[in-house]
Amino acid sequence: MEEAIRKAHVLIEALPYIKEFHNKTIVIKYGGSILADEKIRDGVLEDIVFLSFMGLRPVLVHGAGAHISERMRTQGKRAHFVNGLRVTDEETILLVEEELQKLNDLLVERICSMGARAVGLSYKKDKQLIQAEKKEAEIDLGLVGKIIRINTKPINECLQKNMVVVVLPLGRGPDRKTYNINADEAASSISAALKAEKLVILTNVRGIMRHPDEPHSFLSSLTVQEAKGLIKNNIIQTGMIPKVTACFEALNSGVRKTHIIDARLPHALLLEIFTDKGVGTEIVK
């Protein structure tokens, strides 16, 4: 009986958030090594299905970094990164496209098997979904792109039909070339274009720590200014910087809140959105 009452209390705590976020768009970025773990992946997708049935409008933006690197390794091709961005030549972009499409198909199939309706969107099926141009850098990155426009029409049409939208981060340039887009940047741009309620970035760490080696230094909430100070003081470093920067850009474009959470924690997505304390780091303007 006590367990049943505890569950009822959890539902009551979630009710104000369910009401507040009903029909609101939530953009979720999911990638990295945690995307290759089937148990974690299915747990995340279950949460997304739950969000959909609760009346939210989830958009999932995924990468496929681990899958791409493994595919390159099996073909004797060495992955090379500059500031976290994969140098992408003509041969590599074909592998990137194949791996992203395979993963996109898998995610859509798994979401549908859990009872929700889902659709995969890409620049090929939905022309001009992500319009991009070559990203300028000190070192030539090849076919790595910078987003210049998101076409929200196909996304909104699917969301209005109560479908979970699954987007792969490839763009098309005016030069008709395919460009590899960083998934954090893609999720940020899509959340901004949709004027989403939230951008949630799933990762494999708890969130942001003031002192990485001290669990008690976990920061549950930060302003943009505070987060910039942590970057300046080298507290936020390396792979976390693009994620935090993606949050900054989303907030500056009208997204209300951004979150960085640990996908390895069971039901982290639901706990972050539907509970008072949450489980990750939220960054607000």
C-alpha cells in the first residue's frame, strides 16, 4: 500500500508540469557512446514515448558518432577530429550518411514498437529541412557544415499529427553538397527555429560540476553568465563546451530552458521534466 501511495504522490507532483507543457515542443539531443547501448537507448525512447502520450511534442535529434567511427575503423579509415568536429572528406560523408540513416530507421522503428507514432526526417526526404554551408575553420574540415536555415514546416506538420519526429543532422548546401552537422548545433538550431519550450541534451555525465572530482559540487541550475564564467575559468572543458554553447544559442533565440542530463540514469528525461528538483543541470537565460 505504501508503495502505491508513493507512486500516486509522484503522479500528483508531475501534474502541474504535464499541464504546463501540454502541446509544447521539447527538442532532445541524443548521441555519443550512450546511443550505442541498447538498454540505455530503449529507456530513453520509452521516456520519449511517455512524453508524447502526455501531450508534449518531442523532437529527437541524434548523432551517430560511435557508429561512424567503428564503421571507419572496420574499413581501415582513421577518424580525425578538430575541436570535436569530425574532418569529413567525400568518402567519409557517404559513411556518415549511411550510418545516420540506419540509426534513424532503427530509432523510428523502436519508438513505433513502443506504441507511439514516429517519423524520420532528413534533408533527402524533406528537401531544405536543414540548409547549410561549409563551416570555415583554421584547419579545413572538409564537408562539415554550418546551419544557415531550418525549414520548420515538415517538422510542425508531423508534430500536429502527434508524431514523434526523429531528425538526423545532415544539411544540404546551395552548392548541392551534403554537409555533416554537429548534432549539438543541429538540436540547438532546431529548438530555436521551433521556439521550443526546452532543449534537453543527453550525455553520459551527471551534468555540470564546479569541481569535476567532487560529487557534492554538482550544479543543478546555472544562468548563461555563470556558465560563461565556468568556461573562462576552465571548469567547463573539452566535450562539455559545445553542449553548453548549444544551450546558450538556443536560449538567445527564445528557447525557455535548456538542460544537460545523464541518459544512463533510468528515466532521467521524465525526472528532469516532471519533478520539482530534476536530476541534471538546467541553464537559463
